[in-house]
Amino acid sequence: MDKNRVLVAMSGGVDSSVAAAILKEQGYEVIGATMKIWPEEYCGKHREKSCCSLKDIEDAKRVCDVLGISHYVLNFEKVFKKEVIDYFSREYLLGRTPNPCIICNEKIKFGSLLKKAEELECDFVSTGHYAMIEKNGALRLKESVDKAKDQSYVLFSLPHIDKVLLPLGGLDKQSVRNKAKELGLKVHEKKDSQEICFVLDDDYAKFIKKEPEKGDIIDSNNKIMGSHNGFWNFTIGQRRGLGIAHKTPLYVIKIKQEENEVVVGDFSETKKKRFIVKDVNWFSNKAEEAEVKIRYSHKKARASLKETKDGDVEIEFNQEQEAITPGQAAVFYDGEYVLGGGWIDKVFG
């Protein structure tokens, strides 16, 4: 082969299937791998839009058969529980809002899978993420051509970028579906998976197996506005489900885990400018200014960046932004390029 061997994470969906097909067309020796992260008795309970079920494994195998490539099923149940599930529960119980998709990318898809790739003597790992890795002197992570599907935000903590291939970054979603259809892959019409694949009924408290624990809902002046059954049921910016009758809409503006209190206020109180980001990963030289994105759906906003004596980054937006949320990622951009990113730890004001 003119090119090298690559292990492709295949979820059974259209994106990873087409990623494998493109890499084969480009001359790589492609091996498909589906990660089994749940016990068999659980997999059958997954909803239609979830991933990693037994049906997904079968779909991935059929795609590999059509493409004429090898397919492996890798048992990552233990590492997924330790790195993703336990993290998810722990963050909520600390009064933070986790992002398990980013952790899954870092620890599982580009962590454990990369180790398996080395065992199989693969030179690269690949996924169906919509983003690009561009070499212009150095390797740089860049937004996808399809801005509506761009996933560069969830790849900010990507380790070993030199070992990663992202073949879908130059395509839009419809082109990917069209290519799958042309190749005779039955997954061409398959729905996209949901963001959090393992919470089946959106009941986070039930999932983390935490018993109700009553506490107060207060306003910013410490006036009791109502009560709750567990602060872990709330996230910054939340409006619905507060159980409070009020003349104007109320929003969660802070979660005080140690006091077992949820603080609410009007919409203007959800807006802040300054916060601390920890565990920062840089893809380029450290920047003093950038556009910053504080959640997947957030529109990037201009901000100043200042490194603290502890190695964290203090960020201050030029204009106030809604619902800056501890536990979520803050990703720094220079135009289409990802400069770096980290985890929101403390919000001021």
C-alpha cells in the first residue's frame, strides 16, 4: 500500500461509514472498529436515535462487508463507565453541567481506541466527525466546511492530533448521505444519534441513582422562592421546570452545591463576562485575544485571554454572554482555526 493503515471508529451510522469509504478510496488500508460500551442486556433498551446498540454493531459490520474491509468489535464497557459515566454523575453532584461527548472523544475514541490501533499496527485512527486537520507548517484543527454540522468544538482536547484523520471535514451532510447511497450503504438514511447516548429517559437524577434531597430555590437577594428535590436537576440558564409561579420568567443563574441551593433571577442575571478556564489544551501558541465558544450551540464571541499564575486562563468577553456554565467547555478560535480550549471552572459576577 502507498499509504498507511488506519483504524476507523464505526458507530454504524452514515458519517463513520462514509469516512471509512473515503479513506479506502484514498489508498489507506482501512480497518473498522465498533466500540461496545454497554452490557448486552442494556443495549436493547436504546432509543432509535441513540448509538452503540447491538443493531449499530450489525450495521457497522454490514458496511465493512460492502466496503471489503475487516471489522472488529472492541469491548470498552469498563473504561467507558470509568471515564465517561462516572465523570457524568460526579460533575452533576458537584453542581456542574458535564459534557460527556467531549470526554468520550478524548478518553475513548482518541484515547483507548488509539491504544488498540497501536496493537493492530495502525498508523492512524479516524472518525466521522465534521472538522478538519490542516497541515500548514504545523498541524491545526479547523472547522468543517459544513458550519451547521461542525464539531471542532467537541474536539478541543484531542490528544495526538498527528495520529488522527478526519475525512469528512470538507463535505456537507447531504453530500455524505449521497455518497453513502451511491456506495449502496443502507445506512444512508439512518438518523443521527443523540448527544447523550446513555440517559434513556432524560432523567439525570434517576440515572445517577441519587435520592431526592430537598433544598431551597432562592433569588440573588437570598429570598426563598421555592424548593427543589436536588440541585443536580438544574443547569445554568434553565427556565422550565423550576416549579415557581412568578410574574416574570425566572432562570437559574447559579448552583450552590455546598449549601444545596439553586439561585434564580431574571434573564439579565444570566449574562456574565468573566470566568476561569482550567485544564487548557493549546493547539497553537498561546493567545491574548480570540473568539470564544462556551457551548456547542453558542455563537463565538470576542474575548481577552490572560494566563493566571496557576496556568489557568481567565477569559473576559467584550460583551456579556448568556449562561456561562461551569463544567462546560470554552473553546478558543482564530477565525476557522481552533487555538485551544479548556473547562469552565468559575464564573465571576
